[in-house]
Amino acid sequence: MTPGDLRSDADVPAQFRGYIEAAARRCTEPEITPALLAAMLKVESNFDPNLRSPQTDEYGIARWTPAVFNAWAVDGDGDGIKDYMSPGDAITTMGVYTCWQAQRFKQNGLHSNFPALIAAGYRTSDKAVLQAAGPPPGTEQHVAEVLRYLKEYGVS
């Protein structure tokens, strides 16, 4: 086990662990770990693949908005359909998107506190994080929750 791997006793549902681990491993950025993705999913949806929040236009386990999902969509479950309500697709796409964010933040001079940057960027946007040169105002509680679960879920 390496730092960032999921602890075997973490309360991450077994049916999502494979997707989470594969999504993180597909990224070449070392900051995108299974524990980080799992922590983000816990905070975003409490691992609820059926989450629907029409008032914010966010859906599924990774709380995708259809427009953003469609821009990054990956067929993570291999059924030939890219669907934000599919946990495999949503989690795999989350991995691709957060990997890109990590690269973008580094290219723009942000090199520290990556879990906080990624959590804030996923909840808001990469532009908001770059503009604030860190997690933007209003994301503090969200970021703190992700960091708490990251510590709980990850092997150190």
C-alpha cells in the first residue's frame, strides 16, 4: 500500500472501490489518489448514485452538471454509453477532470495544498481557484470536509 491508497476499513462502498482506484491510477499526477476521490465522493453525494439536485442541476454520485460532464465524459463502465448517473462513468470522469485540474493548477503556479485545490476546483471551477490563487471564499467548509475524509480514508 502506498500513501493515498484507500484503507481497507474505510467506509467506501465496495461496489465503487474498483472505479475509484482505476480513476486515480489512470492519472499521472500523484496528488490524484483513490483516497482523495473517495473523500470527494463522500462529501459530494455520500456515495449516492441516485442523487438528484435539480435546483443546482447536479446529479449522481459525483454530482455532475450535465454540461460539465458532457465536456469531459468517459465511458468508465464500458457499456458504450456516457452517463453521469452511472457510477462507473461519473467516477472515471471525475478522475479525468481532477487530473486535468491538477495539471492546470501546476501550470499556473499553484504547487501546494493540492487536495484543497482539487476539492475547491471540483466544487466551483478551475477558474475560481486560479483567480483566488487557492480555494475561493465560500468553499472553506466543503474543503474541510473533504480533507477530513481524506485523512480518514487514506493510507499514510
